[in-house]
Amino acid sequence: MNVKGPEILFEIPVLGGIPITETIFNGWLVVAAISIVCFFLGRNLSVRNPSKRQIVAEKLVLTLSGLVENTMGKNNMFFLPYIGALFSYSILSSLSGLLGLRAPTGDINTTVGFALIAFFLIQFFNIKNKGVLGWLKGFTEPVAFLTPLNIISEIANPISMAFRHFGNIASGIVITGLIYGALAGLSKVVLGWIPVIGSIPFLQAGLPAILSIYFDVFTSFLQAYIISMLTMVYVGSANEANQ
Amino acid sequence: MEMTEAIVRAASAVGAGLSMIAGIGPGIGQGYAAGKAAEAVGRQPEAKGDITSTMLFGCAVAESTGIYGLVVAMILLFANPLIK
């Protein structure tokens, strides 16, 4: 069975060696891909005669800004760049599993990063809008003895966000690995008695591709949508006074 | 010592299987949500887009308990804290 965590590729020899895992390296590739796509989509824009490329770029930006405006309100539109970055990084990371890379979002560290950003944004806007005392007082509502439960529910939010995204992508990796192993074993049983052809796991062609349409493509879209939606909902409701 | 480790490994594998019983809850919940969404589309076919996106959002949120079970199972199988 071939199910592993991200491996350490090399170390940067600074501060006693910073290990660079597959997660970080593939994350760099994703960032580079997003930068290149954005650079090419954003070049040579014109108002009078837009090119096809410009129409695609406008459609993408307008869809995203419509989503942010509907969910967070007009006064929170300054979140648009962050939500766009989160969405595109999440979806391209998950889809990079299709190219045989280990998806960066299949590592809990990436998704905890997403969730912690959302958590600190929520707390920052709560403090900014209510003041420190109002923020602390918010934990004792509606009754004082519910304070521990309020604190736990506040901490449970980022944990569930991180685990949801990680679990969906990682379960795809695990199930794909299990199926590849099972198909290799099965083709050995069926044709293993032929000397040369028997060593080729011929059953591995075809079936995993159908499954990866669900586990990679559909789940990637859905989880990218979910994590940006949840970030928008939580942060938007924390910044409600601004609306 | 080897006997102890064998017992711990076997118990971890059984525990990983048992923890996936948590998948029952989200399964029922998501099925219920999908059924309600189908009803809603039948009643108001013009609101299909909104209904579908709301349903997918709700399903993904309802899924989190199942995902907790999955994470426990994966910890027991791949990063077992009980085996040194």
C-alpha cells in the first residue's frame, strides 16, 4: 500500500536547516502557476475592443466579486483579494493531485494555516468593532456560566474548518492509494501466471480515472468553495457593524 | 514486549474501523438534505441553482463529524501515538 505523508525534499541551510517538504514545494509551484495565469490575463487590457482573454478575466473577477458582495456586503469588498487568493490557491492545490503531485491541501499544515487566518481575522474584527472589553464580555453571553462553552465553540470553528478540508483531500489520496494497491493485487491474481505480461498491473488503467473525477475534481471544487464561503460568512458576521 | 505491541497494533486497526462508524451520521444527514433539495427543486424548478449551492454548502458543513471520525482513523493507522 502506497499511502504516505509529504516527504522532505531538501533543507535550506539557514537557522540550522529549514526542511522543505513536498507540501511547501508544490505550494510554490501552485503560486507560480497562479502568478503566471494572472499576469497573462491582466496584460493589454482595453476598454474599447476587449480580447477574448480579457473577457475571461472579467468574467472570473465579476463572478468572485459578486459572490463576495452577496455574502459579506458592500462594505467588506476589501476582502476580495484575500478570498480570491484563498480560492485559487485551494483549488489549484487540490487539482495538482491530478498531475501526480502530492496535493498541498492534503497536508494538515496548509489547511490549519487557512483556518488560523480566518480565526485571527474573526477575533481582530470582533475586537475592532466591540473594543477589548466588549469582546471579552461577548464570551459571557447569554449567561456567565456558559463562558467555557463559548470559548470551546470559538476554538472549534477553525479546527473543524481545517479538518474538513484536510480530511476530504487526504481521504481522496488514501482511497486512491488503496484502490491502486487492490487493483495491482487483482491483476496479479488474474494474469500473474504469464511470465512478462503478468508483471504489468493492467487493471490500474481506467477505473482510477473515473474515481478521480469524484475524489479529485468534484471534491476540489467543493472544498475550495466551502472554505472560502465559510471564511466569508464567519469574517463577515464578525465585521457586521461595518455593513 | 512484542506481545504488547501486537495487541496495541491490532486494537488500533479495530479502533480505526470502529471510528468510521461515525460515517453513519453524515450519511443520513446528507441524504436527508439531498431529499429535501430534490423536493424543493420539484416545487420551484427555477431556483435550482440557489438550492443546489445551499445544499452543497450544508452538506459540507454536516460532513464535519464524519471527517472527525476519518481523522481519528487516519491517526490510528498512519501516525499512531500509542506505538513508539
